[in-house]
Amino acid sequence: MENDFEGGEWRGGEFYCQKTREKRHRSREDVLYGVFADSEDDDDEYSRRKRRKDRDFSKKHDFTKPVIFVPALNFMPNQDNVDQDLKEKYENFGCDESDENDNGDDNFLPTEFGKKIKEGAMRREKERLEEKKKKAGLGQVVSVDFAGFEKHTKKIGSKLLAKMGYKFGGGVGINQQGIVNPIEVMKPSILNGLNESKKNTTPLPTLQTEKKDAPVGDVQPTVGISRERSGLKQWKKNKKKEEYVTAEDFLASKQEEDSEVVLKIYDMRGPQVRVYTNLSDLNAEEKAKEEDVPMPELQHNVALIVRLAEADIQEIDSDLRKERDIALSLKKENENLEAEALFQKNQLDKYEKIMNVLDRIGEENREENTLGTLTLDSLAQCFRDMHKRYPEDYKLCNLSCIACSYALPLFIRVFQEWDPLRNPSHGLELMSQWKELLQGDDCFDIWDTSSPYTYLVSEVVLPAVRISGINTWHARDPEPMLRFLESWEKLLPSSVLATILDTIVMPKLSSAVGTWEPRHETIPIHTWVHPWLPLLGHKLEGIYQMIRFKLSTVLDAWQWHPSDGSVYAILSPWKTVFDSDSWQQLMHRFIVPKLKAVFVSDDFQVNPASQKLDQLYWVMNWASVIPVHLMVDTMDIFFTKWLTVLYRWLCSNPNFDEVLRWFLGWKELIPKELLANELIRCKLNCGLVMMNQAAEGMEVVQPGFKEKISYYIRVSEQRKFETHQKAAAYISADGANEMSVKEIIEAYARDHGLLFKLKPGRMHNGHQIYGFGNVSIIIDSLNQKVYAQNEERWSLETLGRLLELHNRSLSKRR
């Protein structure tokens, strides 16, 4: 029956109860587990609370609303009630673990002696707790209703608190710092604000601390302030002030928003697609409906007006920014115009100064016609000063043309009656000074015929060169013209030089070659044609063709003999000038047959007793100009006779020392160009093999049996290679410190800072002409002598004398 009723007890053998216990409904766990389910009351209560809590959490909560606390009722207890309640609570709380096994039995020490012991223990425990609270200052005022639910339960809450170290009157935890009383809650009025509700919360009824002079049992009641009297004051005190957003703050916030990445959200839940940039605006309408916002239409219209005002502010701000940018650009443009105006003013001042100088020069030029006060030196000094002071304006205003117009009459007067072929150094220094003024160092267009300097040279120098070249210069004497061109090499513009070569030199050369007769001319043609090779180059191809035609005609009609050295003197200089095919054809048709005829004729005999070498010298003289393969064919006839004579001599028991000297003598007569050929070496090796056979007492093999002597040829080749390496090493060791005359002169020129160069195509008496500074020299390596050109003749000179001639030529130019 105790499980079916609540608050029941036995009185006089009768059972009384407060109400019938409500039977709980079977849960889902009861259906699943049946009797194995946990059926304790506290667990049932805990599971019901948990399910209720889960249902509450499953609901949709609005966390934007403030937390609402429900205030407790005002209850003012007296001291008697408090003592009685504390006594009852302590009796219920003071149970130990044995109460769980006694099934709720409250008869603890039922005798009178036991009751006295229990009352004394309770009194001492109460005093101990009060002293402890006074000493520690941590005592907490316990509510009257604290643990009031324990009388209807099996005291599970007290047991759990006792396990956590709780003692009555103290706090939870080891240091008793935890709170015991429930959190105070409130329920605000609909018309009161949140801050006002916090201020009007009524605390749980507490016991007043006892004063020392107050009698026991006297308790001062706590008087609460009525909510009606304090509501208005609290509302006025806690009323929020209205905050206004200025345009500057609004624009600043917009700038911060613009700096962040804007995420667009498309809401497709309704009939129309809506675009949001903030998640807080996604459920704005639902929130307004849930919160029951008053007058939503009015708030919507106000928000719309605010947005329109914000748009106007943004538009005005954008216009203001544009105006500021325009003002800034106008300011910069104004500064640029002012700087440009200042620059133009400075330019005008410079131009005025330049005009004053030009006016003064013009007056001096007019006076010069009468008094002759203006000179090239003074005019050059004026324009040199202007070029130094105003370099940019000098180029911009093209003052070089003005200078050329003033200087041209004076230059014509200076170069009047000038013969460039006889006196090529006249006016060089003066022209070099004006080149810097009229052309400058930054003129890279060498073909610019319209430049002032090119115009000046064309009007002053070119006419004199044309007159002298056409009237007095002969193509068979190229030195005067070459001397002039060499002196004016750095001063003549390329266009003027090309004009001289095309209009003066080439016609003269073509006419001279046309009238050239190889059999009657005393001066070889290469002496006056080859010096023009560096200057004319491929332009001489037509002249080359004319020369080959005349040479072929003469060689075909002229029955010349190889003993005549004039043919070699005429043809040999053209080996490097003609193309290889033309030269090979010329040698094959007219020279090689004549050389072969020398070896075939009976006049040429190989006689060890009395040998004549004139015919061999005639042929070997052409070895350097005739192609190697043509020369090898010619030498094949010679080696046939030579090997036959050697074979007969070896068969007659000769003196082998004489044979060896004879063999080495013939080998020295063969030029190096031919010794490098494999066929020539094979012929010599063949003779050497026959000599070795005779020396060893073997039968000498006749010439022509190559298959029998191939082994000996390879052996002799190896021996010859080793001997040649040893000889070359010996020669290089002995002649390492020897210097030729050319190397000595070149080193001497380098020590004195002079240029020693080859003048291609220029020869004198069969010797190459070199340039030692400004002096032309030739080197006779055979006699170890140096000749220099002094005016019109060549004289033997020393190195010191060459340096004096160079310095004298510089003084003449100045």
C-alpha cells in the first residue's frame, strides 16, 4: 500500500494518506526491457526529466532573446520556524549509508537515553557549524525550504551531496566554496525592460545574522521595496539614449565592408529569388513574426527610407570623390603648365642669347668682306662655346648648318689652288676641328649625305681631288692617290670616299687595264692593281676577268719556256686574288704542260756523277702557285727517271755513303708543300727501301713492284715519323729565342705606342709594304735590312731613323 499512496502513515492501527500516487505510463523502455528495466523512483524521475529536457531542446529556440528569470515569492520566516525546519532537515540529512538498508526506518536509538544523546549531538554539531562559519567567513545562509523535497523521496539528493563533501550550513566542495541555494530567477513584466527586471529581483528569504546585543529569538524582518514604487525610477534610470549615425561613420563602415569579401546568398525558398549579403537578413521576416513586432509595415517603410538615405549619401560621396580627383588632376596639370611655362621661358632666354651671338657673327661676316676680320679659328671658337654651353639646343636648332654656311666661304679660300696628290696633309688639323663641330661624336649615319660636315667636305675637298685625279694622276702610279686617302682616312665621310673610288679610281683603273700589254709592259700589273684591293674589293671583279682574258691570250700565242721567269713574276701574285677554279684552269691549260715537257725532254737527266739542276729549279719555282694535285702529276715523271737511275746505281756495288748523301740532297730540293703529300713521300720511301735492300745484301727490287715492298714502306714511314719529331724538337729548342726582323720592328713600334700594320696588295720590288706609324717601309728578311719611303724614293734606315721620320710627318700635318 505504501507504493500506491503518497504521504501515508499509520495512526492507531489505521492508515492515513494525503493522496493516491499517480501511476506512470509505460514508456518505450518498459515495453522493450520489461522487468529488466530500472524501476527506482529517482531513476524514473531522472528519465522523465531527461525526456522532458530533450523535448525542450528539440523545440526551435530563439537565442537572440534575453534570458528571463522568475523572481521568488517574498517569505519572511521567524526564528522558531527556522529552528524547527533546520532540526527536521538535519535529522533527514544526518543519515548514513545504513539508511539505505533499513528501508526508511526512522527509529534511531529509540530509548530515552538514546534521544538525549541524539539531541546533545545535534546541539554540539550546530554550535560547531556556527563557530566554523564565524572563523572562515564562508558560511552560507540556508534557505528555509532547502532540501524540502527530501521528505517525499528516499533522500538521494542528500546522499549525493554528502558524497561530494557537503555539510549542512557550508558550501559544496572540499573548500566549501560552491553555492547551495538555487539560482534566483525572475519573470519580468511585459511593460518593464530587462534592466528593470534585474533590479527588481527579490532574493530568497535568508536569515539575518544575529547581533551581539540582540536577545535570542529577536529577528529583524527584511522589508522589500515595492515593484510599483521603484519601477518608474528604474525605467528612467536605465533608459537607453538614442544613438545617431553620422554620414562619416556610415561611409567609414561601408569602406570596411567594401574591403571585405562580399558573399552573395540566393534565397530560392519563395516564389521569387532574393539575394542577401548577410546571414542575419535571411530569416528577418520570420523573426519579426515570431517576436510579434508591432506595426511591421511602418518599420518596413522606415527601413526603406533609411536605405534610400544611405544610397543618397553614397551617391553624394561618390560625386564628391570624383570632384576631388578632378581638382587634384587640375592642380597637377596646373603645376605641369607652370613648369612648362618656366621651361619655355628659359628656352627663350637661351635662344635670345644664341641669336645675339649669331647676329654678332653675321656682322663680323659682313665686315669680313671688307676688312677680313673673321677667321676660321675665331668662328670655330664661337660655335665651340655655344656647343659647350647649350649642347641640347645646339642639336635642336641645328646650329651646325649655320656654322657650315659661315665656314664654307672661308674653307674655299683656304683650300684654293690645293693639290691633294702633292700635299695631302694640307688642312688636316683644321678639318678635324670642324668635324667635331659639324658632325659630333653621336653621328652614326655614315651615309648621311645631307649632314653639314659631309656637305663641307663635298664642296671643299672633293672638287680638288677630282681635278687632280682626272688631270694629273695615272693609274700605274697609285702611291699619290693612296697617300692622300690614307692621310684623310678618318676625315673623309663614307659617301665622299665612295664617290672618289667610283668616279675617279675605277674609271682610271679600267682604262689602264684595257690598254695593258703583258709582253711589252715593264711594270707588273699587280703592283698598281693590288693596292686597291682593300678599298675596292668585289668591285674589281670586272677588271679581274679582263686581266685573265689578256693573260690567256698571251700565254696561248706566246711560246714561252719555263726558264723565262717573267711569266712566273706576272702570274704568281694573282693566285690569292683569282678564284680557285679560274686559277686552276689557267695553270692546267698553260703552265703544267710546259713543266711536264721539261722533265720529259732529253735535256733533263739524272746523273749522280755530274748533275745539272737548272731544269729542276725551273719546275720547283712553280710549286708554291700550282695546285698540289697538278704538281704531283708533274713530279711523277721526275720520280720515274730518278728511281731508275737509283736502281742501276745500287746494282753496281756503290759507296753507300755517297748514295745516302745523294738521296738527302734530292730530298732537300723538293719543297715542303710537296713533301707533305702522301704520293711524294711514297716515291721517296720506295728509293729508301731499295737503298736498305742493297745495304743489307738483299736483291734490289726494281721500281714498280709495290706489292713486294709494302712492308718496308710502313716500317720506313714509322722511322721517318719518329726522326721528324726529334728533329722538330731540336729545331724548336735551338730557335726558340731567335726573333725575325719583322718581329723586332713590331716590338719596337709597340714600345713607342705606334701602329705596325700590313698594307695589303702593296708591293715594291717584290717586297711587301708595311706601315710603321705614318711611314711606309719594306723588310728585306734575307739581308736583314729595312727600307723606308722618304718623299719619292726608298732609302735604307735604322729603327731610330724610322721614329724620326714618323715624328717629322706629324709636324708637317700640324
